[in-house]
Amino acid sequence: MKKILTICTLFGGLTVLAPAETWQGTVLDADCASHHHSDKSCDAKRSSTHFLLDVNGTMYKFDTDSNDDLRATMEARSDKASNPYATKAKPVQATITGRLKSDGKIHSDIIEMQ
């Protein structure tokens, strides 16, 4: 039993060492995109709750934590009361640094919006 626990711990530790990747693309409203199958009318808004990242036509989903972080970033981005440099420009361009999980979703470490 101790040997199995040691092996599981080793593999768990190695996943942390996975190199980070960076994606640049357009942030879309995932709910809109699933209904309309068109990215042009589905730009992310402050009211969006689920997001996709369109990188040259390849769509990436976000894990739950990253989606929540992205929502908070979108709210801060459009809140001029607390951020005088905030913008509501569309489409929303972002650079995401993180890891692609085995389920195909991005786990973000850094979210930068333009």
C-alpha cells in the first residue's frame, strides 16, 4: 500500500512540473457560441458566465477555476468606477498562460486582456 501511495505521489508531483503554454486569441461567450455556432455575434461581455478562447479557429474551453478568474477579469476590465483605464472594446483579445489538461480544457495561470 505504501508503495502505491509513493507512486501516486510521484506522478502527482510530476504533473506540476508540466511546462506552461501560451495561447493568444479572442475570448467568446461559450453559451452563445454553442447556440449560434458563429463567433462573430458571440463576443464575450461583462454579463458572460462561460468562456471559450478562439485561437485561429480552434476553440478551447476553460476549467471551472480559470473560467471564474476570466469572469472576474472581464468585470474588472469593464468597471470604470474602480479602474479608470478599463475598456469595453470588442472583440476581447487575451493572452492566456497555463496548461492544457487531459480533458482538453485550459487551466490558466496568467490572464492578460488587451
